[in-house]
Amino acid sequence: MDTNLVMYQEEFDRITQVLNRLRVDASAKIVFLVDKNGQQIAGAGEIDQVDTTSLASLTAGNVAATDGLAKLIGEKEFSILFHEGRKDNIHISIVGQRLILVVIFDERSSLGLVRLRVRKASAELERILQLMESKAREVGESEQASPFAEITDEDIDALFSE
């Protein structure tokens, strides 16, 4: 799977809508999406209250370390991680094997509600990812076709004979 997908404004807006809806439906404080390299893609909620760059990077590192643990015991991956704190909790899930969905919530919500809402949001995000991949393939195929493919030898001869 290509790791360098191009996200257009339309997909970014759809992702942001999904994250905003998830934040409200799950009664979460913060919801954000990062890639497995630790780059934040989009966020919703009280994101100005945390260092999102560090959080995205550490989340990706956490997922990478957990992937290593999974492989050690013969699992492909652990698709869901949960960290319970005194006040805040973090629910981390893998979306489409390439993105990490992070939900930070407190006592206003519950793990059960977050898991239920994340499942629905993940399905929507996977559909958006699939659209992005098919767009990337279409663009890639059109770029592979030579811009000179429709020029004939006669066209070239005519150009130089004038």
C-alpha cells in the first residue's frame, strides 16, 4: 500500500466532519487522526489544550511499540489500545492499517460509548481512505500516460519542415 497519499480539501473536510461528529457522539474532549509516522492529519475538540505535535508523535511511537509486542507473541497487531488515567483516558485505534485515531475522554463518557462510536467513525474514515486511494491511482495512471502519446511522427515531421 502506498504510504504517500495526497489529501485534497474535500477529503480533509470530510475527515474533519467525521472527527467532529465522533467528538460530540462520544462526549470526548479531543479526537484526532495521525498517520503511522506521527504526523497529525486532523483534529477536533480541545486540541489547543495539548501539544498535538508531541501527542501525535508519541501516539505513533506507542502504536509502533505495541506492534512489536504483538509480533513477539504471534499477533499481527493490536488494533485497539486503551490507557486509563486518573482524570483522562486515551483510546487509540488503527484505521485502514495506516492511520491512528485517538480519542481522549474523561468521566463525561465511558469506554463502551467511545468504542461504539469509534467503530462507526472508523468505517467512515476507511471509506474516505479508499476514495483517496482510488483518486491517487487515477491520477497516477493519467500521469503515467505520456503527454506526447497523441503526437504522431507526421506531426513531428511537419513541425520541423516548416
